[in-house]
Amino acid sequence: MTSIYSNDYQMVIKALRDARIACGLTQQEVASAFGRPQSFIAKVESGERRLDVVEFVLFCRTVNIEPGSILGKL
């Protein structure tokens, strides 16, 4: 299993965080789409918590980016 500390995973998380900020969304607003507390997104963005594939797609949809645009960079 790939570590959350791998360069590829860190690139994915950075792209999601950058997209969230570019959309003008707060961690709280993204967390609301997940039905989770703000700390959930904070942990994802800090690398404390790993996203599964379904969560990854939901995050992408929430910040208006195509999942393939990130995955294509791996």
C-alpha cells in the first residue's frame, strides 16, 4: 500500500487543497458536503487521514475539478 507520505499522494492532496482555495471554499464548506466535521478535511489536507476513492471523487466534485485531471499527473 502506498504511504500517505509518498510524493504522489502529497501531490493529490495539494491539488485538492489548491482547488478548494481557488473555489473560495472553506474546509467547513467541503466538510459539509461529506457530512463530517471541519477537522475531517483538516486531517485530510495535513496528511493525517487518507481519502478513499469515493471520498476523492466527492472532494473533486465539491471543488469543481475533474478527478482525471489529478490522476493523469500521477
